[in-house]
Amino acid sequence: MHFQNRLNPELATRVESLLGGRTRDIRLDGELARHFRERSWRQAAKIIRAWMIWVILLDVLTLGLNAVLLPGHAVAPMALPASILPPAALGAAILFRKPRGQWLEGAVLLTSMFFILLSVALVGVSAGGEFYERHLTIMLFVAVTAIVIFPIPLLWATAIGAFALGLYLVFQLRNPDIEAGSALAGTLFFASGIAATIVARRTATILAQKTFLLELRDRSRLADLTYANARLELMARTDPLTGVANRRSMTEALERFWNEGGAHQDGVAILMCDIDDFKRLNDNLGHAEGDRSLVKVAGIIQSCMRDDGDHVARYGGEEFLIFLPRTGQQEAEGIAERIRGRVEAASLPNPTSSVVPYVTLSIGVAIMLQSEPLSMTELQRQADAALYLAKRDGRNRVVVYSSELDQTKR
């Protein structure tokens, strides 16, 4: 299982540090800045595209209304400057359809905004008269709405504000109807408004970043909790010594298989495996060597499984149960013999064994065919009966259950 929302320790520490300080001091850099951009880009791009499209529509609509309401000699000078805005806005809208490099996005957005503001200003300047100052004020309004609405870096917002104030000052100084002092005074007045707007944009950005950090921390904590629960669940189903499934896990797997109707498929096998003379091994070499042998045997058994459908569990002290779905008698007997042979070939020491001076396995095999359905308990009983015969008849052998075995056992 993957927990993609888990933060690495260094990043988690950085997140906690930022959230633990003052909100106004939050600054994202490095990997956090990259994550924030990835998380917020889609919404930011959607806002920018929508704003650009609306600006184009309003530009065309305004020019159309002017053509209807104003004399032709007043509208004609507006046409050429107004034509600058649509391609500039459309270029930005197209660029923000998919992520690009941040430097490219910044360059295109700022270039587009400059020409949009220039277009609005030139419409009034070209028309002259009452339109001159009116359109310069509209230009400032356009810049303010962009700064407020666009969720962009502070540097970009500041550049947009500088463009608007610079264009306002230049054209006002050229305005024949006002003096230079009035132009400077007006620029300073609007500069205070632009500055307040930029501060508001900075505050909105910091709050958005804080929200992102809180979300990141919450998701990371949830992922940590999910991971810890998964680990606990795995530990509850795993034998801590050998690393294979424990008895509880195997019992649940068998019950699930039978309850879901898997027992009706043709060929199901259960193998009961027992380490021969394991008590002698513990008494002679100590429990540490006994544990080592259990781990080695579990690994050998696991290596003999065919795929994830086969299950292995430590079922008792030195006993292992193997569940093989989709398996006939010949294949099950072959797997059992392979396990037995590999354990013996490993030459794990058991000097006082009654068989050979190595660790060996006795294995009982029970097969259920579709024509002879059995309960889970009955199939396990048959495997246990076959194991009993394997132990009684000399150990280190594989015995497949048959109905005659019950009579022989009795």
C-alpha cells in the first residue's frame, strides 16, 4: 500500500515550523513552493482565463456601444487602440490552458497586462476630451481588479500596479487639460490605492498558503494514521518470528474462500507441515537455534509457492499450514515433495533427530475435488490425518490423504 500524502520528516518539520510562527511570516520555498503551485495552478489558471475572456467581451461590447451612441468622428480614433486588447488577452488565456514554466507564465501574463492597460489608456488618449482622463481611471480600475482577482506571486502583482501607475503618470503629464503638479498628485493618490490593493493581495496569498499548509499537515497526519493502522493490522495477521501469516490470518483466508464459493472450484489442497523432532532440536541446541530453523523453514516454504493465490501460515509452534487453490493431487504432491526436499537439502542442524542429523519436514496432503465437496474443517482434518501417518511411518516424508488412512490411524 502506498501513502502518497505522507510527508518526509524534513518537510513535515518545515510545515510545523511555518504553522507555529506568525501567519504574516509564512513564506513557501523549495519543495513546499512547488507543491503549492501544483495544488493551486488549476484554479489560478481558470481565474486568469475567465478574466481575460471577460475583458475581451467588455472591450468589444464597449466599442460597439460607443459606435451606436457616439458620433463617428469620436469613435474612429478609438478603434485602433481598442484592437490591441483582444489579442493580448487571448494570448494569456491560451497560455494558461496548461502548466508552463513559471518564468514563461509570468512573462506572458505581465506582457499581456501591459498591452491591455496600454490599450485601455490609448482609447481615451486617442479620443481626447472627456474620454482622456476617464479611460485612464478605467485603466487603473482594470489593474486593481487584476491584482485583486489573480492569485499570483506578489512580484507579478506589484509589476501590474507599476505598469498602471507608470502609464497613468506618463499620459497625465501629456494631458493638455491639467498641470504637471496635478498629474503627480493624482498619481500619488492612485498609488496609495494600488499599494493597499497589493497588500491585500499579499494577505490573500499568505492566507491561501496557510490553508495549504494546514491541509498538507492534516493529510499527512491522516496518511500517518492510516499507515500505522495498516502496520498494526499487518502485525496482527503476521507471525512475528517467521514473517509469514499467523493462524488467525489463515483461518480468515480459508473462511473467506469457502464463504465466497471458492470451494466449488475443481482442486483445492491443504498441506500440514511439521518439523520433525523439533523438541529435541530446542533441547539440544537451544531455543535461539530453534527459532533460526523456524525462520529458515518458513522462507523455504514461501519460496515454493506459485503465486499470491497460495497461502502459508505458521499454524502452531513448529507446524505450518499451506493452502493451495486450483490445485489437483499431482501438483499438490509435487509442491509438498519440493518443500520437503529443499528443507532437507538446506542441512539445518538437528543432531539428535531420529531421522537424519538435519532439520526435516513431515507433510500431510489433503485434496478436495469438485465432485466431492468438503467443509473447511473436514479438509483440514484430512490433512492432519495424513500428517499423523507421515510422522508415524518414519517422518521426513509426504503422505496424501485417502479414506483408508482413517482406518489405518485407528
